[in-house]
Amino acid sequence: MNDTQAPHPAAPATWPGDQPPPAHSLAAHVLRPPGLRWSGGRPLVARLLGADTQAAAAAPGARTVVVRQDFAGVVADSAEQAAQAAKALCARWAPPPAPDPAPVPRRTLARHGNAAAAFEQAQTRQSRRYRWPLAGMQPDSATCTAIADWRDGTLRVWLPSTRPGALRAELAALLDIDERQVTLLCWQSAHDGADTALLAHHAAADAALLAQAAQACVRRTLSAADAGLADATLDWRIDSAHSGAALHAYAATLGGTRAPAVPLALWLTRTAAPVADVAEFDEFAETIDSGNACAPSTALLPYRIPHIEIHAAGTDASAAGTRSADGRGDSLANARARVFAQESHFDEIAVGARVDPVSLRLDHLDDARGAALIREVAQRAGWSSEPPPVRATGGGGNVRRGRGFAYAHAVEDEAAPSWSAWVAEVEIDGTTGELAVTRVTVGHDSEAAAPGPTSATSPPMEQLAAQTAQQLTAPPPAFDTWAASGAPWTPAASALQAPATAALPATRTRAPDIRMAGALASRPTLAAGAAATLPAAAAVANAIFDATGVRLREPPFSADRLRLALAAQAAGKARRRRGWLAAGAAAAASLCATVLPWRAPLAPVAPPEPGFYSAATLERGRLVAAAGDCAVCHTAPGGPKNAGGLALETPFGTVYSTNITPDAETGIGTWSFAAFERAMREGVHRDGHRLYPAFPYTAFAKISDADLQALYAYLMSAEPVRATAPRTELAFPFQLRPLLAGWNLLFHRNAPFRPDAARSPLWNRGAYLAEGLGHCSACHSPRNALGAEKGGRHYLSGGSAEGWEAPALTALSRAPVPWTEEALFTYLRGGYAAHHGAAAGPMAPVVEELTQLPASDVQAIAHYIASFAAPPPAPERIDALAAQAERRSAQAAASLSGPAARLYQSACAVCHQSGQGMRQFGVKPSLALNTNLHADRPDNVIQVLLQGMPAPPDSALGAMPSYADSLDDGQVADLARYLRARFAPDKPAWQDVDATVARLRAAPAHRP
Amino acid sequence: MNTPRPLTLDVNHAEHTLCVAPDTPLLYILRNDLACNGPKYGCGLGQCGACTVLVDGLAARACVLPVKAVLGRAVTTLEGLGTPQRPDPVQQAFIDEQAAQCGYCLNGMIMTAKALLADNPAPSEDEIREALRFNLCRCGTHVEIVRAVQRAALLQRRNEAGAQP
């Protein structure tokens, strides 16, 4: 064990009261690099290119300006002045670096028995994913403050941490002084509400650096967003197998963003971190791996299960979960995330097995002290009796009540174990999703001898429990929520500020009724330890499920989230209730309707009034439209958005997209929702004529009702554009639209998307987006002679679109390096994957639309698509394959020469020869790894040569010029043949390259 | 959409708002609208390097880069390096070594060298040759250019050492 874990011997133990921070301190403002976030324990820091330090130093009130590598900070008399001075810096930043696409390795934290084998034999297996916001429930408003005082060559730092661990060494390294010159003092600002373990060391390092530069006492207040952690989440994926009420196997994997252990200021100034955390973790992992039983893992999983496996992504100590190696930890956030995932999962198992969740836990618990606490809490909460009595409320008829149980066992400060159990009771308004935690029964037992040194400022247990319960149900920040940095701290404002609880939404001021149980319950108020609230989130989530049947796997449990989940659940139930007979009848009815060659026109309606739809609906509609790529096809080159007129080449002739803005005459302004829905699901125009399946209603039929309504709202609320698209005139017999009735009968199934219960929610979300809105298969599946997508084994096996080849997304992919889920995500998110190339042609605008979606949805699509590919090889194997392809191409290059080689040298090498020349703005995509050069047909390579890539989805990728006007057909063909021979030497030469060049040059381009 | 619209560019630490088509090559805007004639029009295909500018400190070929790609990024042209009175160390080195004949390629040579030295303050001769590999010069002043870059590295290091307290 490394000595940084214990307090440094030379460190004087100091406690609040000993030395309060000086009354007067200067305010600090530190610039946050744009796009700051953390990946694999390291920040993605944009390079600071320049800053006007003179202007900042001249700003009113400014005392000191520090610019060191990528760190830029200002010290001023007040926070307001510091912010103004920082603005005067006019910092210029390079674009933030992209995360390393290499997959993160996984470490085993605990293993017992053989979980993999148990899962294979298991009959009932559950796989679930839980997410926990690393920065807590209100990451934007909660702040953390540290004060640093530099005087006579010594540094004193006041910060809210009792176990500063490695921080002294880090501050000493940062300031280039001896560790003995650093004194850390425990103190917490009354205005702070953030998780101190997550932010205190970042605040302290900023304060220290600026205090030394200013030779003064400096106060630094930061929020999770300032440290790039506002959106970070911890993800637990849990698999379990059980038969009846007996659990056989349990496997859990921790992923997501790890709380950074090394202060941001060290990264920004590029100071080497003096303390390596890895060694400690290795030791920890080994004790478990050596197989000496469950003992160390009770902190990771308190239950007795024959087969256990617990992993964490990443290799460093901060991923270790319950272990707080140096007290800095993410330990508390990690413990909360772990308990939330584990206890939610146990509740899901109990529901699946139809057993009482409390007895399920007791059945798997060896720990007598924990079992006693659970029994006491259950008894005090009246758990064994009937459901809680119905109380009269003013909430109307749709109030649902439920209760949930959760248990936690953790190792607290000084390795003292603690036990806690919660029963939460909730009331939910089934219409609005409003949620109130009405009563909480808390039990807590701990071996920690005396209340910790922070108890003086800690709220009593009852208050803490109430606060925790309320925070869990607060809504997540809305788009118009301002970050804490927007309101600079001033003494006047702080005097008026009410305690943190008053900041909660007014609608949820009803505090729950708190009842205490457990070994410490006899005290009037418990000394609140954070461990006592560990089970809170799971208990509330389980109560919500008990009340509504809706499972929320990510806090906070806001009214918005709950309302959406309730609506989705209601839609699902309505379909199930119909029964097979009714469903058969409905199918028959829709079948009849589909065959009718003519459909009745639906009456025109007046467009909805402006402001008719709520902002939430319109926002949802915007995302639906982005996922559906409406604008990609319904916008003509250079034309107004969604006004139609784009020419789509099909084997049957040119189809022009229509105007879908709400213009009454030329657009869809008079379409009722019924007409819109019929068009989207059945391919019938409002006036009754049939739409060609170039409009992918075959896919859109799968869109959920709620999404379709939101899309309608969004489209109808857009600005109407008067624009008549050219008429689509196909050759005989395709101009006979009624024939499409027969086509639909053969090829169209009008059925909404049904999730596959055997698959994970992530997969189902991806399937919904990819099969329905995203209509991936419209381009990436082959079509038959009648232009219908082929399904089954042909699904996503490659197709074509607008003169481009849409490559196979399945195991048939020709990519020299197999696509992985991570590579797909990177590609779909940013338009470029290092081992594959960039999104060009019609895929570029698709990626551009996808940028509007949340990352989780793009992740879901990647996850779903990856499930069709062959299992991905190990990361080392992927690197080896890439290296092999590069080597092969280098060998081939040596044997090639002639005019085409010179053409390549002059036209392509400057940007594509990654090993040569200068680093440039944009990427240098490797051609040896490019999927298109390994494809069976040269179409995409020729298309890119002719059209270039004038508008990659992310401008940081650079751009590729068009060679249509500088190379003639013969040169393009020669170059294409050369590229094939050089970069895909193992593939046969392409056929008909000259004819393809001539054909593609003649075809109109999607975008100019 | 390639219809002209107001775009704000950051060129040589100053903001310029111009009504231009977003797909226009950056070089045209720099030369025609902002009168920055340091970057030269050579081949117009990103091949000769005469048009090189710095985008966020990285070398970029302005003739093939659409102007929309540099929105929100800092563009530096030859004019942004130094003035005749106070030339940048790289410019000074090229003057000292008289590393030009016709001088058309010089903008690209200087800007690429500037980007190289930001990445690698002390490049070897091979590294200099490799970095300038795709900058074409028809007059054959390559030997002087390599010497100029070596001198620039020296000057820059000396300046930095002098600037520190």
C-alpha cells in the first residue's frame, strides 16, 4: 500500500475552528476549455492557442492573470470583476480533441463461482442497465468552494474534505514547492451543495495555483460543469439468473465516466501527477481474484449468490467502486450508483419471481446485523401488513400509491462498515407524472464510533432523508436552466440566499414524513452519514414501480420522465388488451383497407393556432424529425428546409420529394393528424392518391403514436413555405399509382414497432430508431425487381441510394477492419471513424441530422446495428488487422508507378498519406482502411473523386475538393484503378470502371 | 444551402462579418474580401501549398477549405505573423537566409514552417524536409528554405528563453 493513502506524517491535523479561512479573499475565475469532458480518467482538453493577458490585466479590479499551457485564470477583487476580466482574455482555443476510440479494458473486481456457465444454463435471465448522474441530481446549481492562501512561501488551503490524500503532493507539484509547504484545512462553505468528493480537489488546485501567482488569498467556486462533469454518468449493467426466489448468478459491470482523481488544473498546466493510483487498485483486485472467497466483495455485493462476477471498465483506482483509496473519491457517488443499480435490480428480480422483495433479500443475506436491520425497518414501516391505507388527497382520481424497499451495506470512513435500509412510500399523479415521496422509514446502523468531524455542519438525519428524497424527484435541468457560473457569487446575494432546500421547486415542498428505525434510532437525531441515504434512490424507484408498473433506471425521477413512461406504458397496455381475436380482426381490417386501390380523401382542416403545442412536444417533434431525416430528402439543394423538390433517382424514374411545410396550398397545411398519420403509416396522400415507396412509409409505420403526434406538431408549427415541387412522372406502368395498392399488399406491413422482450432496452431503442424513424434499411437493404426491400437474411446486407453504394452493415461487410459498436457510434456521432473513413454522399446529411439526437440514442442505433455484424474481435486483433492492411498497401505501393501513381502523389497524398508531410487541419483518413476501396464496386470511390466532400458533418474533419472539373474521365478511372491496386491489393481489380465514371458523371448529385 | 449569408470570421485576431456563400473557398474570401494577399492562389486544388494558412494553429490549404469550415476557428495568415518592422522569427529567418527566388511558394513555406515549429520546436533536417514535402517550389530554393527553417527554430527558442524572467 502506498503511503499517500494515510495522512502525510508531516501534515498537521487541522479541524474547523482551529483556523477559519481569512475573512477577505480575492475571487478567481478559471476558463473552462470548450468541449471539456473526461474519457478514461483523462480530460479531453482543447489547446489554448492564445489569450490577451494584457487586456485582462487591465480590466477593472483584476489583480493577477495566469496563463500556463491550457490553464487560463484571473484573480480579481470580486467574482463579477474576475468574470469580466476573464472575458477580456478573449481566449482562442483549438477544437477539443476526440476521445480515443480504443475500447476501454475491463477489470475484474470480484469473482466467485462461474457466472458465465451459470448464465448459459439459466432459464430466467435478466439483463438491465442503470445510470447514475455522477454530479448528483442538480449538477448545474450545486457548487464547491476552496480557499487558498499563499503567504511567506507557504500554502494553506481550506477545502471540504477530511481526507485529502494525494492532494498535498499534487498541489506541491503544481506549484513546484515542497510538500511540507502545503497545509490543508477542513472547511466547507455554507453555500455549497455539490458532492465535495467529486469537486473539492479541482477547486483546491485552481485556488492554489492562482493564490501563488497573486501572492494572496483566493477563493475558487466551481460547479460540476466547470470541471466538465455535468453530464457524466456512471452506468451499471447487471445480469442475473434466478429460478423462483433463488438467485444463481449475478454479473455486474461498471462503465460510464469515472470521477477524475487528478485535479483538472494539473492536466491543464500539463503537470505530471505525482501519485499513481493504479498500484493500489492492482493490489485490491488481486486479493479478490485469488479466489479467497466473498469477504472483500461484501462491500461490492452484500448478498450470498453462488456465482458472482463484478467488473469495472478502465484500469485505474477510481473505478474501484467502494474503495476510496485516497478519500477523494468518487467513492460516494460510486456507492450510490452501485446501490441504486443493485437494489433496483433485486426489485426487478422479485417482481419477476413474484416474491416479496424484502424476503428475497433476507433469503440471500448471511450478515446477521444487516438482516436484523432489514427486519426492523420492514416492521416499523408496516411492510408485512396490507398495502398502505388509501388516504384522501386533493389530487383527483388518478392518484397511485406504492412503496419500495432498498438495502445498502457499505464501508464508510475509517473502514467502518455500515448498514442502511429504506422503505419509501410515494404518491404519483397518473396524469401529470407529479411525484411525492410521502413517507420514508429509514434504518441505519454503523460501526463508526463517533460522528465524524463534519457533524457540526451536517443536518440531522430526518432533514437529510427528506432532502435526499426530494432531490430524487426534482426535474432535470431544462434547456433554459442557467449554469451556476451565470450568477457570480457576491456577498450581498449570499446574505439573502435561503438554505439549499429552498431552491427546490415550489410544487414539491411537501416534505415526506420520516420515521427512524435501527440501532441508532434511540438518539434524538442521528448524526447524518451519507451512507444512511445510500438506499434512497432505489427505494423510491422501486416504490414508483410498485405504484405504476413503470421502471425508471436513471434518477432523478422527474414528472416529465414519469409522464412519458406512463404514456408509453398505457399505449402498450391498450394493444395487449385487444387480445388475439380482436387483433386478428384489426389486421384483417387494415388488410382490406390496404388493398383498396382508391382511398377516400380526408377533409382539409385549418392549421393549428401558433402556440397550440407545448414546447416539450415541439422539442420531441424536432428530435423525431431529425431521427427520421425528413429534411434530408424534403429539402432541395439550396432550397428552404422541408419545402421539397429534391430529385430522387430510382430504377423506375425520378421521384421528386414534396413540400412538407404547413403551407395550405402547396404543403401540408390543411392536413389533419388523421391524414398525416395515414400518409406516414399507409403511404396515402390526404387527397387519397397513393405515395411511391421512395417515401419510406414502410419504415415509418413503426413509429409510436406519441412520436408521430409530436412530429405532426413540429411540422405544423414550422414556417409555411409556398413552393410547388416538380411533378413526379414515372414511365408506364409505374405512373399508375393505384397499382401501389397491390404493392402494399405484397410488401407493406402496417404494424407499429414491438420491442423484443428477450433483448435489452438499449437494443430495442436502437431497433425502434433504426427500423422505424431512421429507415436505415431503405438504403442499406437490397431491393427486389419491384423496388421492395428484401428482408430476412438480406436485411441490411447492402443496397444503393442516389448513385452511391450503401454498404452492407451485417457480417457481409467488406470493411478490412470489422466495424464495432464503438466505431459505429463514433462514425454516426461525428461522421468519421479512424479505421473506416468518413461519411460521404447521402450518408453525410444523415449524420448531420443525427448530431441533433442525444448521444444515448446514437449509441442505441450503434448497438442495434452492431448486433447484425459478426462478433467483434478483440481490440488488439483490430489494431493488428489495421496494421496488416497498412503494411500490405505499403508493399503494393512499391510495385506501382506510372501516371496514376503521380496523380495520386500530387492530388491525394498531401491529405491521405498519414505518415507523411505536415499535420494539418482536418483528418488524414487512411485509404488502406477505407471500406469503399475494398467494396465490390467502384461507385463510391468514383463518386467521392467527382463530388468531393464539401460539407462533412463535423467541420473539424476538414473537406475534400471535387475533382470533377480538374480530372477527365480517363484520369478518374486510372486513379480509381490505382487506388484499388494500392490500397486493396488483396481484392480483384474492379470491372467497368470507365463505364461507371461516365454514368456517375452524367447523374445529378444529391447536393451541389 | 449555398446562398450568401452573413458569416463572422476570426482572421488574424480580428472579427469580420461578411455576406458570403458558405461553400466559397476560404482563400477567395481572404484575398478578395479581406485583402490578405499573403496566401497565394497556386493550383486551386490543395496540391501546391502556396495558399497555406493556419486554422487554430494547424496548417490548412485555404483554396480547398470552404469558408464555413472555419466558423468559430481562428485563422492566421502571413499578415498575422509579423510586420515588416517586427517580423515573426520564421519570417526573419527566411529573410536572413534569402530563401526565395520568385517567392510565390514562400507564403506556404513560412506558414507550414510556423505550424511545424509550434508542434516541434527543434526539428531535425529530415523532419523539416518531411513537413515541407507537399509544399512545391519550382525555382529550387529548397536548400535555403531548409536552412531558413533551422534558423527560425533557433531564433524562436532564443526569443522564448529571453522572454522568461
